[in-house]
Amino acid sequence: MRIYSWNVNSIRARLDRVLDWLDTRKPAVALLQELKCTDEAFPTEAVRELGYHAATHGQKTYNGVAILARAPITDVQRGLQDGVDDTHSRFIAGTVEGVRVMSIYAPNGQAVDSPAYQYKLQWYARLRALLDAQCRPDQPLCLGGDWNVAPTDLDVYDPEGWHEQTLCTTREREALDRLVAFGLTDTYRKLQPETVHYTWWDYRMLAFPKNRGLRIDHIYVTAPLSDALVDVGVDREARKGKQPSDHAPVWAEFKRPGTSTD
């Protein structure tokens, strides 16, 4: 069972890319972020023709998240639903083949100490509160998305230049750490503890060809899935070519119950 996460940076601008990617990669589950479209404008019929169910939580022009799955998606929750007045579409959850999956588009934070930065820290605390209220560390749970945080300096091409800059500040990393302390494992770092791989590259200054990037897209899982983890990767090919997203998809593969990794 291979689960992907990809910030597509506008599903309509990159529809042909996304459909071709779905057709060639054939993920069991694809968690998408930054759709930049409403639910009504999402290409539901096009993905259905490729064999995918879709659950979306869209927003005009900004944000937007989705779950695509070959199996039915049940118990869908759109938004954190915690009583906070928040119009940003950044969270969707659903259950696929007994696994609770969540597509996450964390706030960027903009400038340090700006209102957007404070919102980001608060949003992380709200997501942790949701996990505490609705989930258990011993259930199969997968959170994939654009987290807008590089967890350590190993995930940054220029740690000195990015020191205490947005995406790499101590407070953002601590907010992510508190979330992970729920009982989550960074799938990529479990199997690649020292490998330098990035998932986002600025469009400017030839950042991608020069590999000047950050690892800010992650797939986190609870113990049942961590124990079943067999492989991880970054799909750099999807970042190449004309008009790509500035993010590459990331993926984690799990053995299904009753199967062997031999």
C-alpha cells in the first residue's frame, strides 16, 4: 500500500500533470494540497475515470486539500471543526481500508512574529488537540502533507542562511515536535536517517537544478503503520519539465496485513 503526498500548487494549472502522474504512479492513496479551487471546480470526474474516489475540502484561489483513493473513502471530516473561526481549507481526514488518513496543508507563517506566524503556531496546537480528542497512537493513522517546516538542519540546503527564518525557526520546529510527540514517526527519517533529500525548491535562481531546497513535505504515521513501513521516497521526476509545482511528491509504502516483506 503506497501513500503519496503532494502539494500540487493549483490542481487546475497542473491538471494534465496530475492525471498523468496518477495514471503512471498508481498510488493507493494520494493526499493533495494547495488545490486553489472550490469543491465544485475540482476535477472529480477526471480522477474517477482513472479509478479514484475523491474527497475534497476546497477554497477559491487559496489553500485546499484532498484525498484520492482507489478504495472508498469513509468518515470524511473537513476542517479541524474545533469551534475556531477559521476559513482556511487546510485539513481533511477520511478512512481508507481501515487506515485513518489526513491531508495537511500547514500555514506558511510568512514573516517571523507576524500575525500569520502566530496563526501557524496556533494551528499546529489545534491539530495536536484534534489528535488528542479523536485519535489514538495505537490506531493506523497517516498524516501527509506540506507542513511548511524543515524539522532539522539536515533538511535545509543552507542551514546558516535559513537560521531562524520562517520554515526553520526554533518555535516552528518545536510546534512540529509537539505534534509528533502524540506518537508519530517521520517515515522518511525512519528509513533514511542521514540522507539529504529535499521536497521543495524555489522557482527562482535555478534552485531546483542546483538542488537548493528544503524538506518540508512529510508523511507521519502511528506505530501500526511504522511497523509495516517498507520503503520511502521523493518523486523528483514530478518536479521536472514545464510549469511544475514547486514541490515534489513524497511517498511511503507499507506492507498490507498478512503479507511479508521477504
